[in-house]
Amino acid sequence: MGLASAAATVIVGIIVLVLIVAIVVFLIKVIAPIIAGLIILALLVGAGIWIYGKLKA
């Protein structure tokens, strides 16, 4: 009985670990383009403000 319980615990642990990794990978795939887009947008806005300031001065 102890061996079966230990084996079941290991199997459940592996399943939970795979699910957690899958969720993390999914979130990274969904969130990474949003973050990259925001960084690019911030760079464009910052460059625009810098150029506007140089033209105005």
C-alpha cells in the first residue's frame, strides 16, 4: 500500500508540474507580444517628444 501511494503521489506531482509549465508557457506567449508592443510604442512616443522638443527649441 505504501509503494502504491508513493507512486500515485509522484504521478499526480508530474501531472501538476506539466499543467503549471503549460500555463506559464501560454501566459508568456500571450503577454510577450503585448509587452513588446508597449515597449515599441513607448520608444516611438519618446522619440517623437524628443524630436518635437528639438524642433521647438
